[in-house]
Amino acid sequence: MTILEADMRWWNFLFSGTQPKADFVTAYEEKNQEKTPGNRPISQLNFVVLDTETTGLNSEKDDLVSFGAVLIRNEKILVNSSREYFFTTNILNRESIKIHEIIEPKNPVSDEFFAEEFLKYIDKHIIVGHHIGFDLKVIERKLAPFGFKNFKNPILDTQYLATRLEKGYHYDLRTGKPGEYSLDSLCERHEVPIDDRHTAAGDAFLTAQLLLKLLKKAEKIGVKDFKSLMR
Amino acid sequence: MSNVIIRRVKEFLKLYPPFSFLEDAPLEEVAESVEIRFFSKDELLFSKGDQAQNCFFVLRQGSVTLLDTRDDKKSIIEVCDEGDVFGVLALLGQRPYILSAQATEDSLVYAVPVSVFEKLLKENSRVSLYFAAGFASGQVVVRNDLSESQKARSVLQKNQEDRGLLIFTGRSDFNYSKDVLSCGPQTSIKEAASLMESKNVGSIVIVNELFHPLGIITDKDIRNRLVSKGLPNTTPVSDLMSSPVLTKKQDSDFSDLYLTMVKSRLHHLIFTENGTPESPVTGVLSDHDLLLSQGNSPAVLIKALMNTEDIAEMAAIRNRAESLLRYYLENEVTMDFVANIISEINDIIIEKAIRISQNQLEKEFPEQSQVKFCFVSLGSEGREEQLLRTDLDNAIIFEDVPENAFEKTQQYFLEMGEKIVEILLACGFQPCPAKMMANNPLWCQPLAVWKNYFSDWILSPNQNALMKATIFFDFRAIYGTKRFISVLREHIYREISSKNIFLNFLAKNALLNPPPLGFFRNFILEKSGEQKDKFDIKLRAMMPLADIARLLILSHNVVGINNTFRRFEKLAELEPNHSELMREAGKAYEILMRMRAIEGITHNNSGRYINPEKLGKLQRQMLKNTFYPIDELQKIIKVRFQLDYFGS
């Protein structure tokens, strides 16, 4: 991080909420004013499936280490749309290094580059992730210095979707076996081929393949369009 | 820029031929282009007779069975395992599948686009040999190594020889001409052409005194080669013929015939007694014969469309229409005919979409569904000129209803418009960026409001109004109460006749588009952005012509001709002193439509931006020739509508 960026962060920290909006944030917000019609069939929806790795499990404090994502259009994973970014962090957490094995990031990207590319990339697509709330909070903090407030896209959690499809709407996750709806066990149950885990892009890729399968399942029980999918 | 996701796809592919033959860089290119799809148990990936998709498949996980259906009986031809490649018929061009593929378990499948792989087929001889060997031996699936169980399966399979025929629809299905029209090498082009005309065939085989084939000439060759070289029609055929010719024996393995023909990109194949050029000719097979035998005639497509309510199937049929379109364009079928067929197909799809939407809303809106309405297409679709599925422009005109019923009625038609537009998008059409669509409240209005719109545009022709006029004046009824259209049209002519100056504004607008050629007679190219150094064929050549045709036809009070080239034909009648020019303008427009559609189909885009560098010399000259009538017509309009005295 350059000294200038550090200063910027301090400035933003002190006057949080008053950051001027970057042009690309305005563009993002404008694009998202147009809503997806409820009757648009699933096969016509665009999804961006993403995952992040962080320095720890505290979404208020911990920092992004890496980001990975891929797009689904017409129920097809578009491999050439995949993205993977690494970041410089100042918090070095021993535990997380053990999991991700990322010590020295290769070709880290600047926050501004990421913010602009990311918002362009997610467009007004449906954001999908496993336990996505956590990732979005961390990303939100990353984007805050550019006047970004909160996500305007429709958001879909694969953990929620999977429980809903298997157990119905009102199932309480806490009553199940621990880890029953973790990405690992879901991939195993749905026969998604698992290779190396614990990279953001790798997990995003797994989640995307899982989503393809879940969407087909959903369609079979009559969840066929945007409205019923996002219910 | 490789990342984990691309690397994983790559590592998987690398394990299996033909991908294992690839160097790292081309393999990465293939991996990047992959699209991953999921098929649940029993789902069909493709069906026998479907147009081949623009990709072939590699099974990532699960199990897929290739089936043949004959007389409603299904027989298993192959069971694919992880890493198997199937659906490779796509590599032979847009031919129909001869087997069906069905997932027998939940399966993840990698789809590899043909466009990416075609290049490799040319560059890497091992890869092309691998595929060619597969085709020639009659295999649909290119297998890695036959595992023991697979070996057992193929041994158990009877009729091994039949397999060759299974790939293609079978030789007996093809009609080829046995009665070959032929002539000697010294025959003049003029004579050859009249022979072809009298027999009503498109090609003639040039033979020696022993009836051995020397070459072939098609009517297209005569036009292109004779014209481009400026030769006299007394030139002997031997100077112009394609030679040597591809020859085969009639009873040679059909997959072999097919592959030779497709790979060589030749339109004709000649059968001889022993299969070499050194024996007498016995028949000619053209790719036209092949296409007809594949059931891709417009009548078949239209019938199939009429009989389905299934949106995915409608989309599939529209895709098949596109390969028909390509064939027509390449073979110079008249534009009038092509535009007619494609518009007909588009209209049926729209009609279907309307019916489906009406049915879905009937219960919720019992009263409103009784209100009369008319669904209209605008812009290029309104002019019956939309060959590619470019932007949708459409609107709904409904009956005037009492004020207290308005809100609910508009809500009904808006919801209907929304549904219709969604179906059309699913059928591969593109949304209008300016939102001139039936799901926009502005363009979903009762007749009275529409009359006001047109009156407003005519009475205060500012830039915005004129822009709308150019799109909305080309409206055409697709479905519903078509009377609304004639009412509206009469209204427009009445308004224009009481405010003739509107036409002067429209004329001025028609001349706004920049000229296609610069001072030094070179193309004016885009200066920046993604389309830098390309020629905008729509803005600079087609729009000026369409605008002029509309203007003149309005000034003559002619009703009911929407098509630009038919408008010019009509104008040639109405203005005898300019008839030559009008006809040329119509021809020019046809040529431009054809060029744009070919560009669009080749590059899978709107075809709007053409790279003049990539055009052949003849095409470039043809394109430039289309500009001449634009120039002349613009001059006439300037004088006729006194634009030099008409302040801005």
C-alpha cells in the first residue's frame, strides 16, 4: 500500500459516510435501477458467482486476501469470464495462511482497480455465493472509500437455496447436523468434482457448478423464473 | 491471463485426446472458451435431426448415452464415459445430428465452441487426423482408449457396417442428379449458359471425349469470374471452370464423401465409375441436394413453428432458420424471397408469443382480455428487412376505453407486452437499447393517444420527433385488429397534407447521415472505440437509403409498402424520369442487406461494422457502387425539398 492510499483510508475512516462517489459507483447504481422482470425464466438470467478468502473470520475487521468469480449465462458457466484477484494485506494471520497458503500475493491489484473492475463485472447480475453475506460485507468495506454504500443486485445464497430445496422454506439450519450444508458436503452430495479447495476462484468455481445443479432441481419443482427463485 | 478456474478446466482436458495432443498455449485457449453445462438424469442434450449446435461436448462427470431412434424404437449406440468427446458432427458445419444424446445420470458437460476448435483442426495435423479417422470409420464418439467394457459393448453390437450410415441420414435419402449436363472444353461460356438455362440446372460438367470430368462451372462462377475479369462471353469454358474436380465412387463410404465435401468447401462432388477423374462421369452431388435432404426447407420450419407452444423449441427452430438464411445468402437467392421467408418466420414467433401471453393472463384479466388491440412491429422488422435477430422494436395499440377502465387495461397490455418481450428475448432477439418495445408504458397506449403522438411529431418536428418518426412510420401490424393500422395511417396522411412542411423537415433529416465516401473516394471509417477502422454499413449506407425511400413514398401518399427495396420499385413506377435511379437504389439496398447479414452470421454479431480491408476486391467495388445512388438521390432531394433555402 502506498502512503497516499493509507492516508486516504484514514481520511475515509474519520469522515466515513461522506466520501465522494466515484463515477463507476454512480454508473453501477444507475444500471441497477432497472429491475429484472419477475417472469424472466431462469435460463435467461445472468449470475455472478463469487468467493473470497480473508485474513480471518471477522467481517468487520478482516481483510480480503483474494477474490474469485465466474459468470453463468443461459445456464452455462462461461470459463472465459472467470476472474481471480489477489490483494496486499497488512494483517498477517497465521491461521489463515495455513488454510490458504497465500503469503506473498502474486501480482496484487490496487483497491481502486478492483473496485472499478468489480462493479463493472457484477453489473446488475444476480450475485451468488456460499454463505455470501460474509463475503459481501468484506467487499463492501473494500469499496467504501469510493463512495459505495451497499449492493443493489439481487442476492442468492447457495446454502439457503440448497436447504430450501431439500427441506423447504422454514427449515432452521441450527437444528441440522453441523456442516450438513457446508460447501464441501453439498458438493459431495451433488457430485460436483472437487479438486484443490481453499482458493477463492476454486471455491467460486465449485459454487457455480453446484448452482447449475440446484437451478435444475429448482426448475423441476416449479421454481422457473426470477420471482419464484428469489422468493 | 490464466487463473485457477481456467487451469482446472485445462488440467482435465489435458488428460484426454484430442486435447492431449495440444501444446500448452492452444490448450489454454480451448479451456478458456469452454462453457460448462449441467444436464439432469434423462434430459436430452440434443435430438436426432436437430441442427448441430455451435459446439461439441466433452463429458466431465456423469454418463451420457447416444441413442438412435427409428420407427419409435430406441437403440443404444454408445455409452460415454468421463473424458469422451461427442456431438462432433458440429465440426462438419451446421448439419443435423444423426443420433440423440441423453444424460443417463446427472452429468456435467464441457461445451467446446466449434469456432475455437476449427482453427486447431487446420493447424494441428494430429488433431485433424484423429477426428478424420473417427468420422471415416463411422464413429460418432471419438474415444480415448477403448476400455474393456466398451470393447465388449462394441463387439456385442451387430451390423458394424451399418454404423457408417448411422452418422449421416443414409445415402438413400439423398437425391443427386444422375442425368449430368456436360459439354466439351472448347464450348463458349455463352453456349454453356444457354444449355444450363434450357435444362434449368445451376452447373455444367466439362468432360473430354471419353466423358471423363475435367472441371465444373456454376452459374455463380460465370457471373463472378466473367464479370470480375471483364471477359467476353465467347471465352471457352475451360478458362473459367473449377479444376481439378473432386471425384468419388457412388458407392464409397458416405461419411467419407460428406467429409471430403465439407472440408474442401466445394459445392459439388462428381461421381465417376471408378472414383478417379480418369473414368466416365455418372452423377453430380451438390450441397444444395444435401440441404434439401436435411429437412431444412422453410415450409418444414414454419410447420414446426405452428405446431409448438414450447419456447425452447421455438428458439431452436429460429436457430435452424438462421442456417437456412446463411445458405440462401451464400447462394444468392433473391433478397425479396429471403426477406419474405425470414419475416414470415419472425412473425409467426411473435404471434405465438402473443397467444401464449394472452392465455397466461386471461384468468387474471377476464374483462381486459376482451379489449381489441393490435401488436405492431417497427423499424427494420416493420419494413420486413430484419434478417438477423437484431434489436426488437415493437408496440401495442389498443382500443380506446372509458377513462375509469384505462388503468387496468393498460396494466393488462403492459403485462402482456412484458411477457411477449421476454419470450422473444428467449428466442434470441436483442432488446431495443432505446426501449421502444411493447413493455414500455409510452408505447403501449390506446389508439387516441397514438394519433396524438403522430400529430405531435408532425406538428413540431424537432430532432427527437423526427428520430421517432423514422422508426414509428415504418409500422406493420403483426397480430390483432389490423384495422387500427389503417386508421392510424389515414390519420398520418391527413396530418401531413395539412402540414406539408413536415416533409421538408423529414427530408433534411434524411440528409443528416454522413456520406459513405470521403473526398478521395475512400471509405469513411469509424475513428475510435471498439469499431475503429471499420465501416458502419447501417448508418452510412442503409439508413440514408431507407430514410429517402420513406420520405418519397410519404410524399406520394402511397400506402402499405414498407419494404425499402419494394418502395424503390414503386417509386420507379411513380417517377418515370428517375426510374433507372430508383431501381438502382433498390438493388443497392438489397446488396447492402445481404452484405450485412453475411457479416453478422459469420461473426455472430449485428453485422453492422464491416472491415473494408477484409473484403475482396470485387465486394469492395460492389459496396462502393451502392453509394452512387445515395449521392444522386440526396442531390435530388436537396432540390425538390428546397433544402438550400430551408433554414435550420
